[in-house]
Amino acid sequence: MGPEGEAPGGYDVSWFEEPVVHTDFEGLRLMRDRAPAGMEVSAGEYGFSVDYFRSMLQAGAVDVLQADATRCGISGFLTAAALCEAFHVPLSSHCAPSLHIPLCCAAPTARHLEYFHDHVRIERMLFDGVVEPAHGELVP
């Protein structure tokens, strides 16, 4: 960290995804506690069970929980969203916009959907009607 709590190099970093291995809830909490103001620590995209998400939230390990329905299933994703609501923590979906757009619409805690151009390129090869971003937003 630079002088007066500034991000190294003055980059104003606001998102730190999985700064340590995702199962190290204590390490995630430590990173969260020591992160500069305005930087959110996120993790959870490798989670596949309700117990994993609950334990992560109980540990106060993340500012934003990530979930991926390709790993935890649709019910697991919606349960993770409900846990986020109970713990007052926002939710971010991991990739796969075609799958996660309707799930995020059903999740009041959903803040955003992770979007990678190369992943979406593959979705276009597999699915009709892939939603295209407009002005940085995906609208179902």
C-alpha cells in the first residue's frame, strides 16, 4: 500500500477477487480487514454447496459473494442469493451470462454479472439469442 492508504501505483483498485485460496476463510477475512478503503474482496465462484456459502458468510470472509450455477446448480445459486440477503452481502454471478441473467433477475441481492468477452464468444456458438451488452449493461 502506498502513502496515505493509496493503492500501489495509484490505480484505485476496487475489486480483489480471490486474493487467497477460496477455502481459506480466515485468510479472506484478513485480506478484507486489511484492504484499502473502497476495495471489495470477493470469492465463492468455486462453491458448490449451501454449507460452503453459509460458512464463508458466517466467517465474514467477503464483501461480495460470488456464485456460479454451473457448479452449484440453479437451486444452489438461488440459495446462495437468499443467504446473501440474510447476511446483507451482495451477490455476483461468475461468467456464463446466458445462464445467470435470469437468475440474477430473481435474486434481489445480485449486484452484477461477471462478463468475459471470450466466454460470451463461445456462448454465441452454442445458444441463440445471447444478450449483447449496451452501455455496460446486460438487459434480459
